Amino acid sequence: MKKLTFVLSFLFSGMVFAAGPSIPLDKADIDLTDKASLQSGAMLFNNYCLGCHNMQYQRYERSFKDLGIPNELGQEYLQFTGEKVSDHIKSAIPGDDAATWFGAPPPDLTLVGRVRGADWLYTYLRTFYVDESKTFGVNNEVFPNVGMPHVLEELQGTPRQTYEERMVDGEMKQVYVGIKTDGNGELSPEEYDKAVLDLVNYLVYVGEPGRLKLESIGRWVIAFIVVLFFFVYLLKKEYWRDVH
């Protein structure tokens, strides 16, 4: 049953994020060896995302260990409702209530980094904008008609689609020039982009926690195959010498 639940969650996440991007994606230069970035991303996730989204296939203890966070500090700053370090990372919001408030339960984000990729997530989190016609007062350029609030607005500020009057084909027209904030956020635009990159870095890590170890093993395997090939080649020459 647990395996079935995992598969269904993966498929559900894929369906939820199945809408293709309507704009070019920005490059997310993630670095899974940057523990400071991963720690910052974990803090952002637990403070701004965990209120609604689960990460139910990742344990707190695994994140703390991989990110170099002592359990005591992790419990103090990253666990808010008395969980054990051995618990999975789950939202405290009841599923039925979440479905009522958002129209559908917020998807589990354990695998969102693998489902969507770093570039999609990085662009998505930076392209919310005010749209009073929507339930939560915001929309998103990458995921039109998004069904969630802009939870990072206090950090970014209020983002709005901006237009400028420019000459186009001999006529003055209103031309879309991008999303700009009103400057009331806690972070500067550069700091906000860095914070989003940290969050995306963490989401990518959680999607495959053993990735760095597997890559290291892979390099050793390739080196072994190269050395083995050299000796096999010498052995082959020795055998063929007797044949001739």
C-alpha cells in the first residue's frame, strides 16, 4: 500500500504541474554541494511552504544530517509543532480543509524538483503578479490560473505586470516589459532571486537526496571500467599472440 501511495503521489504531482510554461524559463544555477544555500532553502520551505505542502517522503533527520544541521538546532528552528526528528516532513493542515480552501489538496513536493526541474521552479516562484480577478489576488506567468497565494510576497514585495509606451511599427503602443515590485518587500530583487534559488536548490536535493553520493560512485565505476579495459586489452593481445 505504501508503494502504491508513493506512485500515485508521483503521478498526481505530475498532473498538477503538467501545464507547460508560457514564457522562456530562466536558468537556475543550483549547487547541491552548497550547504549554506541548502540550509537557507530548508528554512524557507519550512517557514513558507510547509504550512500547506507536505514533503512526506523525506524525514527531518535526513535533511538535518545531509545539510549539516545539528538535530537540536533543527528542532528549534525548523520544526514548529513538536515533531520528532525521525518524523516525515508533513504539513499540519488537514487534507479535507485544504481541499475546501484551495479546490484540491496542495500537492506533495517531495518530487517536484524531479517532476518539473530547477529552471521551471525558479521561474515560477519569480513570476507571480497581482491579478484581482483571481481568488487569491495573484496569477502566475509560468502557471496561468495558479490556485495558490503568493506566499513569498512579504519577501519580494507586491509584484505587478509592467507596461511601457514604445514605438512599434510606427505607432506608440503599450508594450509589456516584465514584472516589477513596488519596493515594499523585505528583500531587494537580487536578494529575492538568491532566496528563491536557495529554495529551489533544496527542492532539487530532496527529490534525490543521494544524488551526490551516486555521482561519486559513478565516477569511481567509470574509472574502474577504464582501468579494467586497459588490462583486458593487454590480455587480449597476449591471447592473440599465441594464436598467431
